[in-house]
Amino acid sequence: MENSALKIKEWLSSHKIALPFLHVVLGSGLASSLDEYEKTQKDWTLKGVLSFSEIPGINPSTAPGHSAVYKFYEKNGKTLSFQTGRLHGYEGNSPQSVVKPLTVLCDLGVQKFILTNAAGSLQTHMKAGTAMIIDDQVNMTGLNPLTGPNDEKKGPRFPDMSQCYSPRINEILKKNLLQKKVEVHHGTYIGVNGPCFETAAEVKLFSNWGMGAVGMSTVFEAIALRHRGGEVGGISFLANMGTGLAEKAHEKLSGEEVLEEGKKKAPLILSAIFNSAEELI
Ligand code: HPA
């Protein structure tokens, strides 16, 4: 077992925390709201927080709005884990480093995952402040976390991607988002390297291709988890309209805007995720 997996295993055991039945990655805006949401819900008890910086082989996060920790909650002996913060390629991480916080959990036996992100909407009918269920993805980064020698014990050399995102988990997420009165769309997420936002020409291209949302994360994670046989659900929180698509198209995009929009809807989305988790035990 790799050092990172060993460390997490020993830490869970010393804190008497069972292996999670579901692991959720919270994207920008949603991540910073988990602490506050925690105070309003009583069902799940926080059992421990493990920082990436304590785990050998996992890089710390440098992205704004990303503290990069695992948080473990318990209810009736079942563990639900969250990852507030994730690693991105634009921070200088290799695709393999980006996926490490997730693949290590997969290697320990976690099988179900929900990936969330903040993204730019590529379709004018999908307004900022709404959510998009990720039906499928396009990896536009030119990179892949599975590049290099393949460990056949973990997954096949040429993994099938015909069902990258799980219709079952996505259906549960959609139902619970609608129950919380969050407007929900469906679409394809296109993952780019960043860190600059897209040009108007790029947004026009992706939009004409029929893509739903663009962002700088998630695609490597979904690929690596599917390689290992994980079941993955996905939500994009549409924090802003893609460059040039807003009614006031001259307005500039900023990282602060993305975080602020996320904060407003975050409690509803988090609540929908906790409710979805109940159905995935
Ligand atoms: N583009 C890329 N990544 C993003 C965006 C965007 O418009 N919004 C939030 N993350």
C-alpha cells in the first residue's frame, strides 16, 4: 500500500472512523460554505478533519477558496466524507497529482463519488446561479491522468468511458436539487487548463459544439475514478455566464464573482447533497 493510503487508513482507524460509503468533492464557493452549513444540520456529526498537508504524496492546495482538507461525518455508524478544496492543473500539479486525493480513497475501497465544481455557463438559457447535472464531459486539456505505465490491478489500460457519469447518482442529485428549489439543467462539462478565463471566441466555439459548462477541474478526477471502477455523479454550479454570453457582455469575469455566486446558493446545494447521500448508503 502506498504511503498516502497507509496514512489515511491509520488516521481513520485511530479516530475510529469507518471507510466512507460516499466521497464528495466541493468546488469553489461550495467548499467555503460547508462550515456554516454544518451548524444548521444536526443529522451528521463531524468526526474529524484531515488536511492534505498531513498526507505524504498529496500536494497542498494553493487555489483561492480551497482549504484542501478531508472532512468525515458520521450517522448511524456510516461515514460520509467531503473534500473541501481540490488540486488543479493550473496550480502546477501534474494530472496524476490532481487526482491523488481521490484515487487514494478509491484504492482504500471507496466506490461512490460526487464531483462538484463552479463553472461558466455556455448556453444563454442556463443562467448564473443555477446548477447543471454533468451528463458527460470533454477533456479539452490535452493531458490525461492515466498517461504512463498502467497498473492492471487498479484498472485497464484502455478504460471504457461510455458512461463516465452515473445516471443513477445524477438522478438522485437532480431530484434533491429540485426539492431544494435549485434550478437544474443537464449538459456536458468541458474541462480546460486555465487559469485564464476563456476568450469570447473560445466560449462561442464550445457553445456551438453544444457544451453546457466550462471549468478548470473535474475531468481528470472523473477519468481516474472511472479507470478504477468508481461510480461518479457530477454537478456544475453555474457561477457565471461564459465570457461574452452575459447580457452585459463587456463585463469582465473575476474569481471573486465566482466565489460570491457560489456562497449564495451553497447552503441549498449542500443540503441537496446531504439528502442525496442518504439515498446512496
Ligand atoms: N470558465 C472557466 N472556469 C470557471 C468559470 C468560467 O467561466 N467560472 C468558474 N470556473
